Amino acid sequence: MTPPYGGVFVARTTILDSSGVHRALTRVSHEIIERNEGLDNVLVVGLQTGGVQIALRIVRLLFEIDGTDVPFGTLDVAMHRDDIGLRPVMAEAVTDIPFDLDGMTVVLVDDVLYTGRTIRAALDALNDFGRPRAVQLAVVIDRGHRELPIRPDFVGKNLPTSREEMVDVTLEGVLLGEMRK
């Protein structure tokens, strides 16, 4: 788990195992192809750090389903967050968008959608790389508790949670638990 939470993540429940994550990402990949009527002019950008491995898997699934090698990039939104000054902010990983976004459909991929603030930061950060025709959002877990009017286009699983709970998403599974100091 990443800052500012601190402590140790203690899993309480397995929400999805690896095959459940695979099924969810396969469904999301089919939905991306269907919504965009193919993959022409579609790019996939994974949000650092949780969305990158998920996005890579989606790119691979899109190739397996459609035979199209979709361009892939990564985006670190740390310096675009609205909580700079409220907590320490450090760039977590590399932003690598090796293509022009102008006129393209960008599928942003993240592991968990919670308040929507990370996605707002991602939309700001994307502006540094061009003006996409459209931006779509794919997440493995939508846990609710939105603080901004942001809605995912593609969801692996809706998972109502309390604000005190934490969700850990990997390709091996989705765990629900809490942070302990």
C-alpha cells in the first residue's frame, strides 16, 4: 500500500482470486473493443503505480481478442494532485507516454476508484501530452465514496466499502482489509 496510509495492510477477505481478476479484465477488454467499435485510435495509459500492471494485462488481452497491438503508456500524477501541501508528495514512478494524444481515445487504467481525486489529477496530467478526442476510465474495483463527479466507463467489480477499509488489487487477486499501525 502507498503513503499516506502507513502501517501494515491486513487482509480480511478475498474478493476476487486470480481467475476472477482475469475474467473481470477479459470482460473489460471486450467492452473497450465494443464501445470503441474496434481499437483504431485507442491508446491505453496505466496510472502509476497500481494501474500499470492492470493496463499491461488489458493491452495483452486486447491483442489476444482483436489482434491489435494497442499503444501503451504510463502516467504518474503525483505532481498534479490537489493535496500537495496536505501530505508529502513524491513522484512514485516514471511517466512514459511515447505517443501524441491529439485526436486519440485514451483509456486510463487504475486498480481502484475511490474519491476520484487521482483521476482528476490524471486528466490534468494528460493535458501535458496533448488533447485526446476522448478519455475513458477502466478500473478493476469501484469502491464508491466519490468526492468528485467522476464515473468509470469500464468496471471489473463494484465493491461497496466503508471509508476505513482498504482494497488491495493485484493480478493475483483483490483483498479487502484495513491498515494497522
